Amino acid sequence: MVKAGSLFKDRNEAGVKLAANLLDEPLIKAAAREDLLVLSIPRGGVIVGAVVAQALGCSHDIIAVNKIGFPGQKETIIGAMAEDGLMVLNRQILNWSNSYIKQAIKLAKTRLEISLRKFRPGRELDLRPKTVIVVDDGIVTGETMKAALMWLALKEKPKRPTQVLAAVPVCAAQAARDFEKLADKFICLNTLDQLPAVGQVYQNFNPIGDREVRDYLSPSLTVLPLWQFKPNVPVNDLAYAGCN
């Protein structure tokens, strides 16, 4: 098992390393900057996504997804809900009481609506003809990423992205296999046989507040100097890059 905190100092560093990988990805190299869109899964994914979007020189927004947890047991995840009510549910819940499941789904729906009001109020995503990169800070079981990718795949054809990539700094090996079928390309920097929790591979994995999410979604945000991504170019020859 990987030693706790041994992969990344924080989400910013994870974003820098993920961005460096994505800059060499052929699907991204082939796309015009205005046709790239980074969609981050709140909350922690927004920090990683902001760094990636800055490196790519593209737009950044959220894709609203919420875990469906078992009532009264915060750590027990039974699925995830994406926009428009799309759900991914764990097969193990089929034998559970309908009242518990309904309660969990209702709570997830409420949280999803709140997330949209806070972070993307009245704003529809412009997905066509975009190459979309869905970003999170890590994957253990993968319900939220699955829900996000399925929601994109099931959009009506005129509104569907041209291509979808899923990109994360770290992922459990068992979950990684699923995403190779759900995205045009799945990019993961570290695939681990054992990953009990995403936070274990970060030295700093602090909770992200509403204001911080909004700050990282700001079009005028400058996260890091561009020389972070092109170390062979003199710093004086580079400007700070932001999202369009």
C-alpha cells in the first residue's frame, strides 16, 4: 500500500502533475483551445480542474454530481446522482428497504440542486462541439465519475460533447477498469491496488468551502505561473495564463 501523503502535497500539486500529462495527450493536442472544456466534480475536483484548465488555456466549470449515501451512515455510498436525475446505484442495495433508498435519493437530489444554485446558477453547459475533460481529485469506488460520464453520454446528440476524457491524479485499480469503457480516454497518474480513501495520498486534504469553490471557478483566476508546465522555457518569456 502507498504510504499516506506520499503522492501529492495538495490538490494544487496534483493538478500540476495531471496537467503536465494532459498537455501531451493527442486528443487534447488535436483540439482547438476554444473547443476544450474542463468540468470538475465538486468539491475537491474543482481545485485540480482549475489548475488543469489554466494549463490548457480553456474554460472551466462544474459538472453537478452528488453521492447517494446510506441514511445515518455517511461513509456508506450506495450510488450517485447527476443532473436531470440520472442515477448510478450499487447492485447491493437491491435487497434493501425501499424507504431507506428513497430517503437517500431525496437527500442527494436536494444536495445536487443546492450545488447547482451555488456554483452554476442558471447556467447551462455548452458541450457541443467540445472535447470535455472531466476531472476529480481521485477515485475510490467511482460512483460520482460514472454518473458524470453517463450523463454526458446520454445527452441528445446535438448537445453531446464531441469527445469525453476522464482525468484523475489517483484511482483504485478495480474502479479504473470501468472508466476505460465510459470515456474516450481515461487518464490516471497513479492506479493503486489498495486505496481506502482518496485523502490518504495527499499531505493536505482540507475540506473545501463554498467560497473557495467559487474562487477556483472564476474566469479571472490565476492558479499558478505557466512556467510550472513548461520548465524548459525561461520564466521571463511566459505570462500568467487564465481560463477564457
